[in-house]
Amino acid sequence: MAALKTEIKEDQENEEDQERVVEDDIENGNPETSKKKKKKKNKKKNVILDEDGKDENSEKQLSDAPINTPITENGEVEADGDKKKKKRNRKKGGKPKQTDPPSIPIVELFPDGVFPIGEIQKYETGKDDRTAKDRFTSEEKRALDRMHNDIYNEVRLAAEAHRQTRQYIQKWIKPGMTMIEICEELENTARKLIGENGLKAGLAFPTGCSKNHCAAHYTPNAGDKTVFEYDDVVKIDFGTHINGRIIDCAFTHTFNPKYNKLVEAVRDATNTGIKAAGIDVQLCEIGAQIQEVMESYEVELDGKTYQVKSIRNLNGHSISPYRIHAGKTVPIVKGGEATVMEENEFYAIETFGSTGRGVVHDDMECSHYMKNFDVPYVPLRLQSSKSLLNIINKNFGTLAFCKRWLDRAGATKYQMALKDLCDKGIVDDYPPLCDIKGCYTAQFEHTIMLKPTCKEVVSRGDDY
């Protein structure tokens, strides 16, 4: 070891003598010597070799470096300048950011294919429920969760498209805009973000923008000049889906702060329903809790005080692939069925509050339609009905649609054919649902997944 160090020291002295000669030559303008000088500058100085012939300084540098210190391809500690360069490259080639207004599909924003998880809530533990508290930590339940990860991920993708669309629309809407203008901006944005692809990805149902006493199922038909005014209360209800996995989510938008209590009551009632929901919970219990919270609120409008009422003939519902109403209903008043929620079910928890009677009825021109999920084969005589049904099957399947969407799909002069399909029970119509004129209604809604381990409010966002 000592002998090796002595030899290296002598070599270093010789190199120093050579460098002095080189520097003199450079001053005299010798180009060949100038090249040699550049090579000399690239050589390491003070190199000490150990018995194995390795650079002792380099070994010490590595051993003294903190954990996770970047190392070059040559096994050396990466210089600060190199490290910063790498960071800049990662940032430059990293995950893309959303535009304003949003236009980049969600799948491009998450190139790893893993989408944001919604709000996680543990199941409530009742007096007779000894298993709920163990679900969150149970390895068996966690294994069941992992079995459904693909499904959960599809729903989360649809939820992220919904979140980004609605948050943009909330900032974009201004008084004086027409309902058609609002719906088209929302739907065009959602189509881009969800990456519309036939029946594999797209909008799950038409954009509801029901005003004031109208609580649900209104979207403008072509030529409708209805305007969103400053004193209106509008329910924005729209859905997205991936492979039929539907996000059904809604909010109430107002400009006048006098409606704040009404909006607060309904939001609180919806969150109460979400908290009460869970595996083995009876649906009627959820309705009772929702009504109690909803009707504890009062709102003063133009000098008159109104109790906020739950609209008793509207409710939440279970959701299954390509089926927005899958059979189970979640009431928003006490009473109702004692049917229980089950593991791996999906639900839309939605509540409606009203300053009117708290009951809705069909009113106004119909715009919402949906093919009957369970309809058997029905022979059709009219060629126009056959053609329209083909358009419906190709573009919507058993998802809801509206007349504007039929126009967009290229259907023309379809009024008689649409009536024929409705008369035969192949397609169901869903007219707007209204309380008494002069009252105001509000709505909030979220989609939840009853996973084996926990409840995920998949459509939850920073807005509501």
C-alpha cells in the first residue's frame, strides 16, 4: 500500500513539471500542446489507490454521502449541478397540467392509470353491528377490495372528470346566460375530459338545470331561450361514465345570497345521508335521518319565513352498470322500505329541499328519455321507429338521453317515432318534476361505493 502511494506521488510530481512546460508552450501559441492541456485538465488529481487498485477518495465520498444521494453511471456522487439538471428534466417531462378552460382528457393527466381516491369514511358502528369496526383493518376485507380495484379505478376516473368539469362551470356561469349555452359548455367540457368513446366512455345522462320550483329532469330542448337570472336557484345535475360505471352527482347554484340557508339545509341533509349509509343499513333509517336534518332549517325570503321540507316523492337510488336506477331507492323522509344496503353496491345519495309543499308532479315539455332496461323484444312497424331505435342503441344504449342529443346524433323528424317507442314501452319519458309555482327547490347529490373495508364518497370534491 505504501509503495503504491510513493509511486503515485512521483507520477504527480512529473505531471506538474509537464504541465508547467505545456503552459509555457501555450503562451507561445503551440496548438498541439493546447490540446494536451485540455486533456490534462480532465484527469483527476490527488488520486490514491487502495490495495485493490480503487480510488480511495471516491470510496470515501460514497461512504460519507447521505442515503438516497444520486450516483452517476460511473458510480460517483452526482454533482449539485447535475442533480439540478435532472430535476429540471423530470419537471419538463412530468405529468401534464390541466388547461383553463379544461380540455386535456383525465387519462393524460394521470399517465400511471391510477386516479384520485374520493373521501374515505369508516362504517358507522351501531349497537348490534360488531363487524363494522373491524372491516377497515380486516385483511380479508382488504383482499376483497383489491379484487375490485379495476372497477373502483374506472369509477374514480369518471369522478375526476365530473369534478374538474363542475368546478370550471361554477366559476364560468354568469347571470344572463341561456340554459342551452350553459348545458353545451358543460357537456362539451365533460366530453373532452372523460375522453368520449361511444358507449365505453361519455356522459351518463343529460345535464339537468332545473330552475326554482322545478326540482329535476329539466334540460332545454332546441330553441329554448330560458335564461339563468340573478334571482334563480338552479340545480346542475349531470353524469359521467366509464364502461357504464356511472357518476351521478349534482349541486345547486345561486347568485343571490338570500338562498344560502336553503342551499345549506340540502347540503347538510345529503351529507347526513352519506354518513348514515353503509353495509346492512336499512334504507328507511337513512330517510328518517335526512328528513330530521333537512326540516330543522328555516329560510327567510322577502320577509317571509319558510321551513325547508324534504320532497317526499324524490329519492336517492342504487346504481349498476349502464343502469342509473338499479332497483333500490333511498328515501329522504321517514318510512319506506326496510331493505338493507349490501357490500359492493353503488348508490347516488341525493336530497331535495323545498320551500313549497314538498311534493313534485310532472310539468312542462319533456326532454329526458331512457330506453327501458328490461324491455323484451317488441316488433316495430314504422320504419322511422326502427331507425330511431337504432340511433338510440348505438349512441346511448340504456343510458338516458335528451332531444338535443338526438339532434347531435343526426336524428331528424323523430317526434312521431319517439312517441311510438314510448307508447310501446321501449323508451320511457321523464318529464320535468315541479313543486308549486313560486317556491324554490335545491338539490345536492354524491355517488358512493360501499367497499368491503370502507365507504368511499367517490365524487367528493373541494367544492362540496
